[in-house]
Amino acid sequence: MTAELLEFTRQALIKGIRRDEILAALRKAGWDDANARAALGAFAESDFPIPVPKPKPYLSARETFLYLVMFVALYVTAYHLGALIFEFIDRAFPDPLSHAVGSTNSLRLDIATLIVTFPLFLFSFRVANRSISKNPTKRASRPRKWLTYLTLFIAVTSLATDVIVLVYDALGGELTLRFVLKVLTVAVIAGGAFGYFLWDIRKGEEEE
């Protein structure tokens, strides 16, 4: 959204032009729907003689730190949760062609990491959501959006890779229960993250 678009919208509202007419004019001029609605959403719907601007989202260094902690804790938790489940699958369905035995140290590391990072993620997630409930404009903060889209990218990449490997092994006739369980593990973890954050980003766009 450019300053030119915002100024045009402000002047149109000052002249008393209806919002749906402004939206139609912007679409006809070639502006995409998201930018046009964002420009209109920058001003509150009120009976005041001149357009009243809505507060812009502001993110302090403290909140940036909070989001970094939250998303990093999420990534580490997801990785070690998957590794822990993989370890249990390997132990339950050992590969007869492999003589490698799962390391107890790696199992302990996964459990220790989850004990620390999962509560840290839950705590930071709760604090962030509480802050947003008090001030909904914080949902539109740029660092939060960037990290959310980064999470969506990682989840989509993981899911796409998961499907590619599944199809590849199926075509080669190497589809085993052990392998399918690992694929499902990645699908559930990555799919769950993708589904939630996609819903969250859409909710934020609807509120803007």
C-alpha cells in the first residue's frame, strides 16, 4: 500500500464517497483487492466529519524477541518430536538389512530438548496471543507476518518433500510400514503447523 493510494482514499472519504464506490474505482484503475481494502481499512468507519485513521501496528524490541523465541522454539520442538517418533518407529519395526541400532544418547537428547523447548513455546505463544487480544493491531506486525509466512514455507516444503519421497518409493516397490509411519509423522507435524498458521494469517487479513 503506497502513500499515494492512502492519500487518494483519504480524499475520497473526505468528499463523502461511499466505501464500495471507492473500492470499485480502485479495482477499475488496476489496484488489487488486497491493497484497495487495506487502504480503506486504514480509516475507521465513523460519523466524524473527516476520516479517522486507525492506529498502525507497532512492534517493540521486546515483542520481536518474544516472536523469535516462540518460532525458534516451535521449529526445534517439531524437529525433535519427529526425531523421537522416528526413533520409536525404528525400534518397533527394525530394518532387517541394517545392523545399526538406535543410540540411547540421541533418544535422551530428543526428550531433554522437548522438555525445555515445548513449555517455552507454549509460554511464549500464550503471552503473544494475550498481547494480541489486548491490542488486535499487533496481529498485523511485520516481524510476526514474516515469521508466520516462513513457517508456512517450511511446512509446505516438508509436505511436498514428504509426498515426493512417498511416491518415489511406492513406484520403486519399496513401500514398507516403517517408511509409511515416518511419512505420516512428517505429514501430521508439518500439516498441523501449516493448517494452524494458514488459518491464523487469514484471520489477521479478515480483521485488517
